[in-house]
Amino acid sequence: MVTLRLHNTRTRKKEDFAPLDPDNVRMYVCGPTVYDRAHLGNARPVVVFDVLYRLLRHLYGAEHVTYVRNFTDVDDKINARAREMQAAGDGRALNDIIRALTDETIGWYHADMDALGALRPDHEPRATEFIGQMIGMIEGLVAKGHAYAAEGHVLFDVRSYPDYGRLSGRSVDDMIAGARVEVAPYKRDPMDFVLWKPSSADGPGWDSPWGRGRPGWHIECSAMSHELLGAAFDIHGGGIDLQFPHHENEIAQSCCAHPEAGFANVWLHNEMVQVEGKKMSKSLGNFFTVRDLLDQGWPGEVIRLVMLSTHYRKPMDWTEEKAREAQEKLKDYARILLTSHLSFSQDSFANVGSEEVYDPDSELVAALADDLNTHLALARLDALAKLARRGDLDATNALFGSVVFLGLIDDPKTLARLGGPEATLMEVYPFEELAARLSALRADAMLRKDFSAVDALKSALLAAGVEVRMSKTDVALAPGPDFDPAKLKAIK
């Protein structure tokens, strides 16, 4: 098996990946706070860790990988958005607005990430479903002297954890000097962070030993990852903007709550997104949600390919020129495949990786195994396409297996849409059924020694511009250069 190497943010070097348990490889990625549409920056970690998820499933077996990505559905930003809706005339109770808002936003998120070809994680916990576990973890931290209650709040004592700052490479004193931290009279140290806070009478809140309140942001991921993956697991990921304070705080509270374990072994962080060479911001007018781009006519697979063209640890620049180039490249791959010997049903897409003929290319997998080198993997994809254009059957098979493995073309409809107007009809017309029908007629003809029905169907297919390839054991159909959908439709 190819060796997977990943750049561990915590050690600042690339390391061979050795799972704690090869039969249960576990990954946690911080998900969105659900109060608005996902923008391009939100989408990048989804695509990055989707590629890693696919790679882990390929290397260790789908049944041996567990991927968790959470939804933060209790947060000050959510409360603020709900109050804005209430002020604008929404007559529902605040908690009812919050639930409807978070449900709707999760639906938007799923639709947009599905459009990018991202597989759903094995678990997508909502923070509000794990309040009891959060309270239990906080109680344990207080009992061990790592947290303290003050004025209805519970705060983590960062000085109680000597390794605080190891992930980001800074000391607590350096952080205080350079960071914007909330100064509050009930804090023992400016860097102490909130584990629990009071709730307003009408806002979301839960009973706790410290009064009615709600959790701080950081404790949510620690409690959910512990509940679903255990005290120690293999990979924790997210955007580089989460390295401090969110991930630093997760490590501190989790390692203090469970000192016998090491929390996450490997930390991966993707870099930020730019637009046309500039930082994405609303003030510059270059702030895009994924839905904005989809509505502008950029298909999800094009957005995905642009994202994969840059290594995850480098800033990614979205430009329309890159999008146009990606779209043409995908169309080229689709045309190559649609004019090949392959027959594309939903089963053929679903079975990629499980049948040898549809395996992703080994050199492409090796590139991804080198710290997710998607740039090199895409270069290999281009090389396969060049060979496939020349009729190389092995390269064509590998090209198909690889574009599906990368999540670029994940179903017959996408392949047909990319392939052009004629190809779009491939989804409508039963090529596989016609091939099976021709094969059955031939088997019957060999018994009856009468090939008239075989010749009639074959002639009709050829007249419709369909290439008919018949071997001793197989019949395959593909659109030829003179493919005529209308004639194909007329075949009875």
C-alpha cells in the first residue's frame, strides 16, 4: 500500500501517517456556524478534506474510515441574525426562529456542498444535540482545577495547561501582547476563554450547575469529537483561521479533560481563499457564496477543479479565467470518455475503486498520498487524457476511475452535460439496454443460425451514428462522430 504523508501543523513537518487503529481511521473537521450561506472560504476545507476522506477510504477501505464534521447551531451570530429577523417583523418566538434558521441554513449547506461533489461525512452532529456531554466535560475540568466559575460563566484556566500555544507556536504572554482578547473582570487571566456563558430569558439556553446558559464555541468540538471518535483520534482539520484560538483551545480543554489520551495526532490546516488576487471581502465587492457562483452558471465541478488546482497549504485564488480553463478541461475529459468503449451507468460510477478496471490511476493516488498534492494529481489526469485521446484503453479506464475518484464527474448526468448537447441525450437514451438487447439477439441467433435480427439492429445503430463494438464475449456501444440522437430515438 502507498505510504500516506501529511504535513502536521503541530510538528511543522511532513510525517508518515500511522493510524491509531487501521480498522478505524478517524477524522474530525470543524464545520460551519449555520446562520448564512457558505462562501468560498467555507467551501475550501470541505473540498480539501473530502479529497482526504476519499483517499483514506481508498487506502484503508470505506468501512474502516469515520469522518465527522459538525454544525455549530448555537452561537451569538445565530442569535443576532434571529433577532434581526424578529425586528424585521417575524412574529415567532426567538427560539423558533433560531431553529428554523439553522434548519434552513443546513439545507442550503448540504445542497451547495453536494453541488461541489463532496461526499457527506459519516456523522454531522449539531452542537445542540450534545449539550449534556459539554456540561459533563466542563464539570470534569472544574473538578480537576483547569476551569473555574465566575459570575455565571465558566472559564478555562490557560495557565493550568503548560503546552498551551504549542499548535500555533506562541507563548501565552506573546499571545496576550499580540491578540485581541476579551477583557472581563471575572477572568483570572486575559487569555482564559469561555466554556459556559449565561443566556438571556428568551434566548437558547440549558440548565446547568452554573445556571441557565449555553456553551462556548470551543467546548462544542471537544465534546462532539470525544463522543463520536473517542479521546484520541487520527486527524483534526480545518481552515488556517481556526488554528488560533479555536484549535488551540480545543487541544487545551481536551487534553486536560482526558490527560491519558493525546486528542488528535495529526493537525491539518488549509490556507485562505482570494478572489482575483485580492482578499475576499464585502467591502471590495468580491465576496462570493458558493450559491452566487452556481447561480452565475459555474457548475459545481468547475468550482471544485479550480480549488483542487492549488495545494491546500497555499492561498487559493478564484479567477474567472481559471474557471473557464477548468470548464474546458472538464468538457475535454467528458468528450474523451463519451467517445470511448466505456458504457456509463450509475452502477459504473458507484463501483469506481471496487473493480480493477475502474481503479483510480496509481500515480495519481501516489501524488495525493504526498500531502494531498492535488496539483501533481491533476497533471497526471492531463497525461492520462492525452493517452486516452490516442486510443490507449488502459489510460481511458484510469481516466474514468480518476475523475470519479477526485469527485469531478460523479454521475452519468454530469458526464452527459459536460460532453455537449449530443452527450446530454446519452442519459436519456438506453445505450446499455440496446447493447444488452443486441447481445441477447446474437446469442439467440447463434442457436437458430439466423442473424437477420442482429443485422437489422446493428444497421439501425450504425445509421444513427453509433459505433458498435462486438467481441466474442461483449457488446459495447458509443456515440460516433456522426451520432444522430433523433435516429437513435426512432429505433424500436
